[in-house]
Amino acid sequence: MSPEAVGNLHPGPVRKWLDKRAQFDKKYAKDLAKYRRIRTEDRQIAENSGFLMGEFTGERPPLTSLAGFHDVKLARETARSVDEIGDVNLALAVWNSVSVAPDEEVADDTNSRSPGGSGAEKGTEGQ
């Protein structure tokens, strides 16, 4: 393969990808249509309520992104359906529930601070 050909699109691999994509779309057409309908309705609610005007001003997160979900419960269910493949390990579930609380406290604490910060979070108090 010549150095000029590296990084260029070639008809063979593109054709294979398109064929596999068509097979996938055909196999999961019903599920994809249902997901797109749910996601589009949620996006419409988000746009109408101004949800996308907060931190997402001027942005249009892709439909596959959890960031654009207006309904938090729906976002969690979607993420869970993608992340969990098989049975849930009880020990892992307990550890996850215990370890998330401190993260949420830190996130809430950093959101409530002023933009400049006090310096205490960087270990510079007393200097």
C-alpha cells in the first residue's frame, strides 16, 4: 500500500461497512424506531422546557448522547441498558451505591463554591 493511500477511504471496506450496517438496521428496525421515537420526544420536551439552554446553550448533543436527555430516569435506564450485560453482581452493586454518595457530595460542594475558589481545595490554605 502506498503512503498516499493511508488514511483515505477505499470502496471495499466502505461497502462492507454499509452492508453490515444495513443488516443491523434490518435486524433491529423495530427497536431502533422505538428508541428514536422515545429519544426524539424527550429532545422535544427538553427544547420546549429550556433544558438545553442551561449548560448546553448553543449545543446540540447527538441523539445517542446521555447529556441531552431531559428525563433523568430515562437517561439512567438507557445507560443501564447499555452498561449492564447480564446479571448484576450484588457486591458490585453495594460498592457502587456506597461509592457514588461521596462523588455526589463533592460535585454538589464544588457547584456551590464561588468561581475563584478559596484555595483550600488545592491544599494552599495557610500560605
